[in-house]
Amino acid sequence: MTTYLFNLVLTAGGDRMMQTDPHGWTLTLISVSVVFAALIVLYFVYTLSGSIFSGKIKLPKKTRKASADDEVAAAIALALDMELSGEDYAAIATAVHLYLSDTVHDAEPGFVTIVRKESGWNDKSLNFRKLPKL
């Protein structure tokens, strides 16, 4: 009995739509509009995220004030300057500075380059099956 009422309600809605819009232009217009609106939103989201990740749009960086860590690094560098000679103290001071500040050690390009090397394993001529001649 409940499936009969459910089908009756669905049929009544369909009949009402058939009377108001016999050719289906309203439903077509609404569905096409929803799809194109979603595509436009996705275009802008992907364009914006692509620009951010490729570096075309620079996000503001956090400015950092001098802290106790900077003073400690400077004191270590001065102490090393008095004790060591040559390039040793500069390397140690640089390592301490990079450790205390949250910096990246080098700039990563953001993509991986794969160089394909030819070998016997990926030789295309060996992939073909050799059939015996009859």
C-alpha cells in the first residue's frame, strides 16, 4: 500500500510538471545552469590553487622579530670566532642559525623530473610475440 502511495505521489508530480512544462525546457535550463555554475566555480578554484602552488601569487610571509634564539646564535658565533680560525666557525654558526630559524635548506622546484633509461627490460622489440611461420 505504501509503495502505491509513493508511486502515486511521484506520478502526480510528474503529471503536474507535464502540464506546466510539456517540452521540458524548465528542467533542462535548470540542470544545464547548475552544471555550468559548478564548472565555473571549479575553474576558479583550480586556477587560484594552481597560481598559488606554482608561485605566481605570493602569499604574505610571517615577519619574525628578534628573539632569545637569535641572541644565543650570535653569542655562539662570537665565541666560535674567538676560539676557531678559518671557515669552521662560519659553518657552525650558519648551521646553528638554520637550526634555530625555521627555514628550508634549499628551494625545491615543486616537480619531479624522471629520466627514462633504455635497457633490455623496456625494449619494445622484445615485447612482441614471435609466432612460428606455418
